[in-house]
Amino acid sequence: MGKMSELAAELAELKHCGEILIGISETLTEMFSSADSEPEKAEKKPAGKAAAKPKPEEKPLTLEEVRAVLAEKSRAGHTAEVKGLLTKHGADKLSDIDPAEYYALLAEAEVL
């Protein structure tokens, strides 16, 4: 039974990582597609309307979610790289990182 619960936990973590990757890819796609069509949008839509369109389906990452991914990377032997990422984002510890940088931090951590 212990092996099954361990497997279930690993599968849940894998699913979570996949959801994070999907979110990152959607964000990047949106960023690049809006950069390509920005002159067209400026002519067709007022700036206030374009800026008021948030991504409702994308929930903000929590400290705990980021900590779980970074802890897994650290356990996999990437402790020095994880510390380097934190330093790169201007902090000595994860709790000092601005929550707005969580997606970027996770995107960099996923390639470790």
C-alpha cells in the first residue's frame, strides 16, 4: 500500500508540473502573439479595453507550490542550481522572492 500512495503522490506532482508547463506555454504564446499583432490591436481596440483583459483561468502560484517544485529539484541533486536561481531573482531564500516572479522562477527551474 505504501508503494501505491508513493506512486499516487508522484503522479500528482507530475500532473502539477504539466499544468505549470501548460500555463507557461500559454503565457509565452500570448506574449509573442500580442507582440506580433500589437500595432493592429492599437488601431482596432482602445488601450483601456485591451489592458483590462486578465487571464481568469490562470490562478496565481502560491509560495507552497513553488517551494514543492524547488524542493524536488533540490532532492534530485540540483541544490546549487536552485540557490543560484534564487540569487538570480534577488533573494537568499524563496520567501523573499516577489510572487510576481514565481512563474519565471519555475520556468527556469523546470529545465534543471
